Amino acid sequence: MFAHLSALVGGVITGGWAFSVGCFIGPLIIWMIKKDTMPFVDDQAKEALNFNLTVAAIFFVLLILTLGTLGIGVILTLPVGLVVGLAWLVLTIIAGIKANEGVAYRYPFAVRLVK
């Protein structure tokens, strides 16, 4: 549960401006500490890490599109960013609740980078 919810804490601490760093540091630390001793925590921390890396990559691409179009692309990237941000928030909360119940949660559109 803490692996999932630490991403929320990272987002709040960084204020969203450093989304890519703030949101995956918590799951990364939990995974590195507990991966050898607790299989369920290993699985869920990897899942949280992969999801947050995926969302960070999406936001990075949106930022590049916005800057690459000299701000005109914000017409497209702002609504997409809001939808992705809201999905991130909802899915992270759902994952934390499921992990607290002892159910392994799989995010629907996470790229599995850490195996």
C-alpha cells in the first residue's frame, strides 16, 4: 500500500512541477528495500514504479509537445494532461486500497519497464 501511496506523497511534496522525480522515488525506495524479503511488496512496488514511470514519460512528452509548438500545443496538451493526471490520481488511490486488502493490483496502461 505504501508503495502506491508514496507516489501521491511525492507529487504533493514536489507540487507537481517535478512530477517525474517526485512520484517514482517513493515506490523505487520501497522496492529496493523490500524486494528480497517480501514478495507481495516486491510485486506491488514494481507495479507502482512502472506506472509512475509511464505517467512521467507521458507528461514529459506533453511538455516537449507544448514547448516544441511554442505554447500553441497547449490547446491539446492541457486537456490530455488533465485527463492523465486525474487518471493517475484515481488509479493510484484504487491501487493503494487494493494492496491494503492484500489483492495484487495491475494498472491498466503501465509499461512494464522494471520486471
